[in-house]
Amino acid sequence: MLGFKKRRRARAAGQPFPPGWLAILTRNVPICASLSEDDQQELRRHVQIFLSEKRFEGCGGLEITDEIRVTIAAQACILLLHRQTDYYPGLTSILVYPRKYVAERVQEVIGDVVLEGQDVRLGESWHRGAVVLSWADVRRGAANIHSGQNVVFHEFAHQLDSAAGRGDSTPVLRDRFRFASWAETLGRDFDAFRRSVGAGPTQVLDDYGATDEAEFFAVATECFFEKAHELRNVHPELYGALKDFYQQDPASWPGGGGRRGSVNKNGRSGP
């Protein structure tokens, strides 16, 4: 079975990269231009494998096109560069709405007390099976590579956080045995960040990261790739831990790591 999967992926990666897909990367995913030529080639191979294995479904009347598939796949695969990967094995489907969407929210408060309501969301990541995204916000996040707000990075970080993509709901920050060398650093930074929220000037990391450890990891991932210099200056240990995890150094990319103010992620939802 493993041999078949390996051969299938080799065939997908060995196909010529369609010129139309390359045009989409150039137009919609400008962060690709910050990558080295070798990394761009690796990314294109990852995109071909990702698109051969994942199903895209349009919601709310949205028709799935190559533009949608390639734009999302490229950003999801940036998180996989330089790493051994099984391409988010807990994920089978990407559900895409044309814009922000309404989702039911059920929250247990105390004992048997349950609050129900509705949330307006940009995206969400399920532990098993699916990532849900707003296409309008995917495009907006991809276009501004220095905003620190990228819904694809955020939700696919949640996929990685679920025990490195296996979908078994074991967050990276709590899996001390598997990621002990850097999980402790992220844990310390999370505790310090949570205490600092609202107590001083605007943070590099969005306040939404103080929600819990999983959201902290996802928000930190967005800043790692889009506000690298600021994150490295303000949270050097956190930056180093993410550099080790992702095996990348965005602060060294040509044109990378620009400065922008933090962005409110109202509507952002994790798993």
C-alpha cells in the first residue's frame, strides 16, 4: 500500500506543471516570489500531489475552479516545504464558500448548561475530514503577504496541530513526547502572551491567539510567514521554535517579513 501511494505521488509530481496553474500562482499567491527557485519547484510538486489527493467542494453556490484549487493548495503546501510529509492525511475535503459564512456554535459552559448560537466565520478546521474556507478571505489573505492574516495558513496550521496532520485531535503543544524540544518554548510564549493581552501596546500576534494553545499556534504560524522580522524581534524563542518546526526562515526571504499592524480576526474559528 505504501509503495502504491509513493508511486502514485511520484507520477503526480512528475507531470508537467500546467502553465495556467503557474499563472495563478504568479497572480494570486505573491509570497511564492519570495521563495528560492528550488523551493518554488518543490512547492509545485507538492501542489500537484495535494490536488491529486484532496477533494474540493463549492458551498453557497460557489463553483470550484482551478483558480480556487491552486490558490488554496499553494498556500497549504508552503507549510510543508523542507519537511517529511504525508500531505495532511487526516484531511479529505476542502469546502469553500464564496465569502464569510454562518456556522452553528454549541458551547458547554458549566455541567449540563449549553449555549447555542451562530458565528460568522472566515474558516474552520475539523479534526477529521475537512477544512472550510471563505474564498473572498482566501484571496484577500494571499494578496497581502505582510498583514499577518492568512486564513489558509491559519486553518492548515490547525491540521498540522492535530498530531502533525493525523487528525486525532492531539495538539502539538500538548504532545510533549513528540515535540518536546520546542513545544516547551511555545508553551512558555503562550502563557506570557496570554498574560500580556490587553496590558500594553498592540501585539505582533493577534489577540485571538490568546484563546487557547491551538489558536496561539495557528496565529503564530500566520505571523511566522507574513510578519517574520517583527515576530523574530519581539518573540525570538518562538520564532526559533517555529523555524525548527517548519524548517524554513521567512525572515531571510527576499522581500519577506514586512511590517504591518495587527489585524482583528473576528469570525476566525479553529477546530
